[in-house]
Amino acid sequence: MTEPAIRAFFDEPTNTVSYLVWDGETRRGVAIDPVLDFDPASGAVDDDSVKELLAAAGEAGVTIDWVLETHIHADHLSGAPLIKARTGAKIAIGEHVREVQNIFRPIFGAEDVKAEGGDFDRLLVDGDRLEVGGLTIEVLHTPGHTPACVSYRIGDAVFVGDTLFMPDYGTARTDFPGGCARQLYRSIHKLLSLPPETRLFMCHDYKAPGRDQFAWETTVEAERRTNKHVHDGVSEDEFVAMRQERDKGLQTPRLLIPSIQVNMRAGRFPPADEHGVRYLRVPVVLKDGASPQTIC
């Protein structure tokens, strides 16, 4: 089995880790979970993170064949369309993205979102395999954080998206629409049934209390032994109770509203108006006592 070369890119504003993964012999590779730089205060978009990843690919002589998304992210905007435009790479995501689109299409009035996941070039099924150079990429459906979450197994490495975090930080939230703590527990154990030396690469790190440096690589053995939420011996019912109670106190991600709207379109923005301006929608819920008359 060919083992991949891996380079990580950490975006501190969103605590996101993107990856360039390639076959050292053929120099064919993939980008996983790329970030588009976005300032919600001004609405400004920049491509610095994408340029950094593409520059690294150029320096290593890597041709990017695929952009692989682990799920519809709620905390950063995807840089996938820029990579596609500049390299010809295709964009893939798990087939259950259709469920996520069906949830959020009416919420945001996103009538331009293509039916059946058509914004993406390929929808991946559990067990699918992509051949990239000498690498075989196995798709593992790992729902729970969202219905569409997948992990990518490439040689001795697995890119787990938001299914797991570093052992000292724990596991992903399950309170988004379509999330399920019981599903997440089972997905985690699907990953932790892999050989103990298997390397696990996170999509995020928040530098757990007591740790000085960001980190995003661990192993199956380390997670099973020390993960604060789901180490060996934690039962499914115990995990579900912990996860549901913890989720009650979590704040809404800062970029959730723009991220969902863009990422469910495979990283593209809504269509521009007649002036060339693109708009993201903000659903407004009026709480008791806040009638339209009092806020106009």
C-alpha cells in the first residue's frame, strides 16, 4: 500500500486544518477541506489560504485531481471552487449532502441549489474508492456531527473531519439539524476499530486548556486510550448523555450562516443581482415582545 505525503495548513481565524495529500511517486494528489478567507464584518473575500495551498502544491510538483470535503462546514467557507477553477480538480463530498441541502434550502430560500447534490462533481458512497496516482482513497461514512460527514482513509492515514478532535479536546457537537449523538458514537467506533497505529488527522483544533500549541495529528491508539469523551470503557448511553448535555451550552459558530449557504452550493456564492452584487441571507426570528412595529 502506497503511503501518502501530507502537508497541513492551519487557519487560525477559523481553527481549521486543510490538507494537501499526494503520492510521492506520481505527484498526483488531493486537497481536503480547503478554506476561503472571509471577513463577515465587511463581506470581503480573499484567497490567501487557497494560494498558500496551491503554492505548496506547485513547489512539490503536485497535480491536484480532487478537492474532498468531509462535510458541509458550519465554521468556515470552502475554497473548493477556487482550486477547481485554477487546477481543473473536481469537487467531491458524501452522498448524504442531499439531506443537508434539503434541510437548509428552504431556510435560506436557496432555490438555485441544484437538485440531488448537483453542485458537486461527485457524491461519494460509503466504501467508495478513488484512485489518485498510486494512492487509494477509501470513503468512510461517519455521520453524527452532520448526516453527510465522511472520513477519508488514505494508506495509514484517516482524515476524520469533525467526527473526532484531539484526545484532550474530545468530540464534535451533534446539535446541528440532522446531527445525532448516538450516530456519532457509532461513527467514532468505526474509526477506532482501525489498527491502533492508524494516524488520524483532525479538521479543527482549539488548543485544549493546558496545551500550548495547536495540534491536529494523533492515532487510533491514543484516542482509544485518552480521548476525554469517548475513551475505551465509555458506553454509548454514557456518551450520548454527556454529548447532549454539553451541546446545550455551546454557542452558535460565528460563521454558521454564511458558511452553510456557501458550502451547500459546493463553495459558490448565491447568484449575483443585476449590479453584480451577491447577498447572503440572515433568517430573523422575532422573540416574544419584539413585534415588527417595535423594531421598525
